[in-house]
Amino acid sequence: MTTDLCGLNFFGHQWQGKEAGFARFNPQTNEQLPERFAEADASDVNAAALVAQQAFWAYQQTSDAERAALLNAIANELEQDAELIVPMAMLESGLPEARIRGELGRTTGQLRLFAAVLTEPYDALLMDEANPTRAPLPKPELKLGHLPLGVVAVFGASNFPLAFSTAGGDTASALAAGCAVIVKGHPAHPGTSERVTRAIARAIDATGMPKGLFSLLQGASPALSTALVEHPLVKAVGFTGSLKVGRILADHCALRPEPIPFYGELGSVNPQLLLPGKLAADATSLAEAQVNSMMMGHGQFCTSPGLIITVKGAGLDTYLAALVDKLTAQSANAMLSQGICHAYNSAVETVLSEVDILAQGQAAQAAHQSRPLLAKISAAKLMAKPALLDEIFGPFALVAICESHAELQALIAALPGQLTASVHGLEDEVAAFADIIQRLSFKVGRIIFNQMPTGVEVARAMNHGGPYPASTDSRSTSVGTEAMKRFVRPICYQNMPDSLLPEALKSTSTRLKRF
């Protein structure tokens, strides 16, 4: 396969940096690939931040229509390069062609969705009209608008080389908000990041946007990540990754002389609550749905269902037997990277002494493969060992069995924050569990009825976040059009002349809602 990769970093609208840095691997064969990529350092971070800040001052003055044109152009350029991007992403991730093509469609779709939002009518903007005769003090004219935060750092994710990486949701929403972007590419797929960056660069040229608006820094060193989030010109961070790394970076952001928001999407076990009536009526189909969902992407989705909660009763034995039958037929497979494979195998080995194994998939045929596993535990023991509620990123799920309604309530109360939770129940039994379902809703960012959690629709009403440790800010989402609100802040204009106001806030604007 001819790669035609330069292996450098991209900032100041040109490729630059030191050659011969870190290597990448083919996860399906566990073999090192021949090309090496430049390792960016603190000086590269500084150079990228300086040109990004300069570009930001020009970009934040562009109109919504101009930003929409950029997003649409990026989507078009990505599609034009599909036959270059797809094989590269397959090589570096080990994912099948259909999955990568679907992910490319998701990536271009969310770019176009943000573009559509920018060209649609907005919600009304608030204005308090002046009242100079009000006693005892005159009332000033007030108009509430928003400003982009500035330069945003985006961290590419390991498990989505396109949709949550270089041109993914964080980048799309930051550009839509009017911010400049510096992407720290994930070291597992640097070739994909480079090819996507080339498409973005052409879109910037085609739409006449400022040079330096987008940068790509490649590297495998934690020092690069630290330097990026600590740079004083970086004003916000978007991150999708592990709880361990995310918490380290979030702490760096909080401890800066000027703390900045860190929007991290971290870990979740996405509990599946099986109500008694549904379990008794549909045990086999529930088990099949569980295994199918947990095996999507070999368990490497942030919404993979890693915890099943139910109460001992009718249908449980049938459900467990069906889980065993379905899972034992599943193959071991390569993980997305060597690090993920090692972390999964190590985590599974750690928990085995605390749980009862229900079933294992077929044995691994190579050291870089990971074997699916299902285990069970009593709710009482699980609550006594809260570390067992931590995410195990891969094809693993734990069945927690409660002895009573009261124990079920206690387990729900003990859950840490989650991205999602599903309730599987019959219509006529839901009312009896309304208290538990309500408590569960306070633990999650998305609550689902009679469906599995895998799959995050790119839509206006989507929320992809949740209470910590699912994310670092439960008030925000990384998917859907609300995501762009992370990268703007409110500003109130008091007694400002029209000539100094944005178009949307001028006195003639039809968007103003007057009070």
C-alpha cells in the first residue's frame, strides 16, 4: 500500500517538524508499520498556538454563513478523499471497511448538521429595553449575546479514528462556534489524521479562511498533551478517552493560572436494568441483544453495555443460559491498539478473583487478541467492592443479581455517573419501578427504554455526556448540535451603539426578544 505520508505536523498551514519520531502498528497483525511520525514538542505547541490565536481573531469575525460554508467544504473534501482515508483507517485500526465507511458518513453528516444549524433561524436573543424614566434609577438597555472562547485543543480518540478524531464532533462544534482548533492526533492512527488534515486544509483554502485556523500535532508522549492543555492561549479542551488520562488532563486544566474548561468524555459501564416481567417474558431475546451489543466493535464503544442489573426471579436462569450459549460462540479478536489490548486483558485478570465466570468466548489465537467474557456477582458483593463498577473497555460484561427491590434501590444509588442506562420492562410493570427509574435518570446522560445503548445518533436532541466519571461536565454533550455551546460564553452588551454590535444584536434584528 502506497502511503504518500509526510509524517510531519501541520501548523501555520504547512507541514513541518522533525522526521523519524514514533512508530505505529497494524492491530490485526501486531506488526510495526514502516513509516514513522514526527513527535511534536512544547515548541511546536507554542508555534501552533500562536498562529491559531492569530487566525482566531480573523475567524471569529466571520458570519455564520461563512462558517457553514467551511464545514460543508470539509465534508465534501473528506468524501472526495474517501478512497485514501478509508484504507488508511482500516490499516491503523483493524476495523472492517463497512464500519469505516459508516464512520466517514457519520463524520461528514455531523459537519453538515452543524452547518445547517448555522444557517437556520436561531432561538431568540434576549434584550431588556432601556427605561430612562424608571425610578429610583434609570434602566439601561441590555442585550445578551455569545462569544467564541478562542483556541480549542481537541484530542483524537482511539476507538473512532474519524468521527471522534481529527474532523470529529469536537472539531466540528468548535469550528461552528467560531473557534480555532489544534488537534492532538491519536498515536494509534497518525496516517488517518494526516489524510484527514489534508482534506481540511484544502477546505480552508477553498473558502478563504485564515491560515492557522486548524493545526494537527502528532505524538505519543504524555508531555505533548500536558504542554497543549497548559498553554496559555488554549482556552478549552475537548477529550474522548480513558478516565485515567482524562482526569490527569482535567487536573492540569484546573490548576492553570487561568483555569479553562475541560470537556472530557471518559468511562461508563452503561447499566442494563432488567425488570422482572420483561425478564420472565423475553429472557432469550434480552440475552441475544446483550451479547450482540457488547460485541459491537469488540466491546470498544463508550456505550457498550458492561453491567446488567436484575432481581432474582422467573426467567433469570433462562437468561443466564442464553447468555452463555450466545457468548461462547463469539471469537477472540484484535483490539484497536496494543495499549487497549493490554489494559483489557489486565483488567479482566484483576477482577476474576472477585466474580464468578459465566462464559468465555473462543480462545485467543495470538497474544494481541482479547477474549470476550461474561461474569456474575451478587449485588451485595458488588456494592462492597465499588472498584468492580469501573469500566473495562472491551468485550466484558458483569451480571449483578439483587435479592430484593430494596437491594435494587441500593445498587442504583451506588452507581457512579454513566453515559447511558437502559430500562427493559413491560408497559404494565414500569409504574411499580418508577422510583428506581427516576433515581437512575440522575445517574446518566441518556436513559433508554427497551433498546440497547450502542449507537449514538448525531441529532439535535442527542446528549452524549453524564455525571462524573462518564464526563467531566454533566451539563454538556459531545454529540449533537448542543455540543457547540461548550465553546462559547455569554456576553452582555449594555448601552452599546448599533455600530459596535454583532448583526444579530442590532436594533433591526428580527431575532431579538424584547422585555
